[in-house]
Amino acid sequence: MALDSYRGVSVAVLGASGFIGQWVARALSASGARVILVARRTTAPTPLDATNATVVEADLSRQAAVRDAIAACRPAIVFNLAGYGVDRSERDEKLARIINAELPRWIVEALAAPDEHSWDGQRLVHAGSALEYGEISGDLAESSEPNPTTLYGRTKLAGTLAVRRACEELDVRGITARLFTVYGAGEHPGRLLPTLLEATTHNEPIALSSGAQRRDFTYVEDVAEGLLRLGAVKSARPGEIVNLATGLLTEVKEFATESGRVLGIAPHRLHFGALPARAEEMEHGPVSVTRLRELSGWLPATPIAEGVRRAGRLRGSWS
């Protein structure tokens, strides 16, 4: 099994204090990897079930600090989950360019040093974003021409393209996994599932958008597993971009209704249309997952009801 190949391997995770980064660290720890969390401070919280991880302090906005941290921990593979702008309070354009667009290339350059490891998978798995595609029509394949319209989408696309160029130029094995609508325990407050989870503590109406938009909802544990599986891939092209999604679209209204059923929220409390659509909302066709299946032999398979049920069980215990 692909995840078994991580046993005893030194793996660095950047952005491990974030939503998806915590799940990646947990999955790596469960697979027996020697997990190194690269954080802004050594007192950063350690993800649940990754208490054996080592924390290395580094300012990710400084190239020298990133280079020195990677040189010090000498990982066989790096998972870059660091990002700026997912939280709508993060609006510093300069910092967005540094973390989303420049940091990914710095990581590749740091990994270009001679490799002492026997690891033959990827050296870097970089997390991209669906917002890199932006406003385009039709199915979303990796070959689609992106048209990002948000600061986050534009800077994430710049980072993805920087990874591809640097991997080709420096002969580093790296891959970008474009993530779509990831849900589960640990999401930022204000997003759909956290709003519904919070609603289980009161009986007030829940203001929601119309819910007509369709999204590829992917459960976070599946995303973490997919990232690990892509990291173990040996045959990807340098800097290749791969969609990590289910390939199935679900209306937001259907997701909310099903989540409400699982969580015991009465349907009359769901007030669809009470909120306007967000400016960054995308309209697109199904996400192509052909390349993900080709490379990994796997696709995310957790049904929405089961993913919501797991998130509900973990509510209150997640750090």
C-alpha cells in the first residue's frame, strides 16, 4: 500500500497548524513517518495524533529561513500546506504573494541540493487551489486555461506555475495537488459546515445563500490520504498539476440539507437565499480526476453524510 512507504521516512509539513495541514500531519504520523512540523514558533500546537512530531521554527516569509529549516531537518519529502488568504481576514497583498507565489519556489530550490535519501517518490507535494481556475466554463481538467479573479486565486496560480518551472529547471520531483471544496473537522469558522455544526448548539434560523452553486465536496481525511498517495507516486512529470477531488458535483443546498439531516437540524431552520452569493463563487462543470486515478489508482470515496458524521463526532475535540 502506498501509505506504508512512509514508515521511517523523514517528512516536513509546512502549514501544519492549518485545517488540511493538521490532517496531513496526522495521516503521516499514523503511517509511521518521522514528522517534522515547520512552524513560525516552536510552541505551535501539535496536531492531534501527531504528538511524536518534531517542531522546527522558521519564518516562511523569508527565503533564507526556509532554506535553513529544510537544510536542518533534511526531509525526504515536503508537504506544503502553507497558504495565505483562505481566511477572509487575510488581505495583505504582499504577504499573499510571498506565501502563495514565492514560498513554493523557495522550497523547490532548497530541495535541489543533493539527495541523501533512498526515497524515490516526490520530493514536494504542493497544495494548490480550485480558485486558480477562476472563471472558466466547462469541465475542469488540468489542461484548462486558468482565469483566476481573486487575489488568492492569482497568487496560488503563480505558486503552482513557479513549482512547475523550478522542478523542470532543477530536476526536482514535485507535484501540485489542486484542492476543491474540502470539508471536515477543523475548518475555518464561517464556512458552511462549521456554521451548521455551531447551529446544533442553538435553535435559531440559519442564514444561507441560495445554495444553487455546485461544488466538488471532498472530505478532509480523503484529501490528506490523496496527498500522501500523490507523494508516493514515482511516475509524475516534474511539477505536474493534478486535481484532487471526487469528480462529482453536489449543489450546496443539497450538502446543507444532508448535513442538517445528519446533525439533527430541522429543515425549516435552513433559510436558503438569506445571504448573497460571495464574489469569489465559481461556476464550473465536473472536475476531471482522470490523472489522479492514473497516478494513484485511487479516488476519494467518503460519502458526504459519513464525512459530516465524523466531523460532528470530532467537534469539541479538535485543536
